[in-house]
Amino acid sequence: MIKPMPKLTRLNSKVATINTDKAATFSVNRITGRELGRIRKRIAVRDMCVCQRCHQPTSEFEIDHRIPLFMGGSDSDENRQLLCIACHKLKSLEDLKLQQGVQ
């Protein structure tokens, strides 16, 4: 009989379940790695490293969905924009308020 490994036992207790509510589905298929790097580079070049909200040049930025995925926005470059860190935090809070209002 094989004994369970202690690390796996601890990991199983920490694994979260995926929320399948409509508003939560946007976080299930996150883009990561090289694909995310290519998207960030494409959007940075297109937006010329300028925040699309405050219009200030920035070297530290986030790629944001203009129309949030939970509201039916697409995961395409046309729905992506470059935002500085501060503007992204503000927009994320606004999106969260919208999401809570939808539920």
C-alpha cells in the first residue's frame, strides 16, 4: 500500500475550488507566460506606452479589458488597453462595483 506524501496532503487542503458563477468565469482561463508577454508587448507598442485613461507615459503598466469579460467583453486586442498602475487600480475597483451590482 502506498502512503500519501505529506506535501500532497497539505496541497490538497489548500487548493481552492473554481467558482463557476457567470461573473466569476472571466478568471478561469487566465493568459500566462509567453502568450501574455506577446500581448503586453503588442498593446504597449500600439498604445505607445501611454496610459489610455490619464494619458501619461508609463513604463510600469497593466493590460486591461475596456469592457470587462464578465460584462461580455471580448478577449481580443480591440478590447485591451494599456493603463498605468494607479489607473488600473481605480478601474478595477469600478469594475468590481459593477460586478457586484450585476449579481
